Amino acid sequence: PGTDPKLKAEHVVITAHLDHLGLNTTGKGAPYYAGAMDNASGVASVLEIARTLSESKAKPKRSILFVLVTGEEKGLLGSKYFAERPSVPASSVVGNLNMDMALPLWPLKSVIVLGVDESTLGDAARAAAAAQGLEVVADPYPDRNSFIRSDQYSFIRAGVPALAFKFGFKAGTPEAQIEKTWRAERYHGLADDLTQPVERADAVKFNAYMAQVAMQAADAPERPTWKDDSFFKRFAK
């Protein structure tokens, strides 16, 4: 819960989706799709951030709400439901930080923050990155339209500034090749399981970064707003 007499009624919402593809009905291989990266990794991050902030006795000015949703793979159903019918007053939801398939598959030196230039919520992401010694790099594949393809988009449609986070990489690098291979061999496949290599220490660093982003957003003097030149400002209420 928040500690500021005025700001504690506002909420920064941190999300990840629980669902994946379910049972494997082909009769070949594992009986179900594990979805380790997509998106058990995001769920684990949300739980770890909540634990970290709780045990650190952090005193955010705004309240921080942790929400795990389902139905993402079927059209962002859970997050759409929550964004339209939140468990707190809708006007109190000031920002969303979403984690979906961050891919801790290489050393964490930078982060991709989808939506970083769309709203002042991006200031929190940049400040936390600077404090952690991380570079914020541009989405190397903007043609994927990733910013509107996960649960953050449900909040955007509700007028709430939102961000999504991934391990950073640039096109043409070894990290880009790792990401390409992962998508070709494991994405939405049976191989997205616990046997795949994971940079666990760097995943811990990523979660620490996300906890700091949450605190930066919760402690900002003003609630996040869309930038004047943002396409998504049209959803503001």
C-alpha cells in the first residue's frame, strides 16, 4: 500500500499472464505446452518483485497492485476484463508495467522498454535503468507491433499509460541470433520448457530493475501522462 496521504489512493499495476497453449493433442511429445518463457517467466518476475518490495519494507508513495491475468493467448481476455472492471476505482489506475516473455537468455546489459517514448511513465524506466547501469535500447523489430500485442494494450485502450519490458538486444548481434533461434525453435512450442538454458543471475538483476521501475513510478510527483505526440493519447480519459 502507498504511504503518501494523497497519492496512496492511486495504483501502479504490475501484470503478467498465467496462460499458455494448454494440452498437446498431437499425441507426440510432452502432454502439455509448458510455456516456461511465455509466460511462466513473467509470472515468476511479478511474484519476485512483490516479495522483494515487501521484504525490503519499501514505502512507495502510491500503492502498487500485482495482477496475474489469464486468456492472453486468446485475445488479452483477462487483462481486458481487469482494465474494464478493476478491483480498485478505475480512475485510480495510473500506470501499467507488463512482463511477457522477457527472455533472460543472455547477459543483461540493456533493456527494451516498449512504449518508453509514448508517456511520462517511460521516465521511470529510464531513471531505473540509469541507476542499474543498463542501457535502454530501441525495439529492434518495430514491425512486430509488440507494444499492442500483450496485456499492456488492454490498459492502453482504457487510457492508462503502460510499458512492457524485455532483455535488450540490437539487430545484427549475437543476442539477436539467440532471440531468432528461440523464436524458431521454442516459441509456442513444446520446447519452451524448463530444460532450456536460462541466465538465472541476470534474471535476478532484471527483477531488481523492475522493482526499481515500480518504485520510480510509484514515487513520481505527478501521475503518468501520454506525450502530446503519442498516437495512444487518443485513448486518454
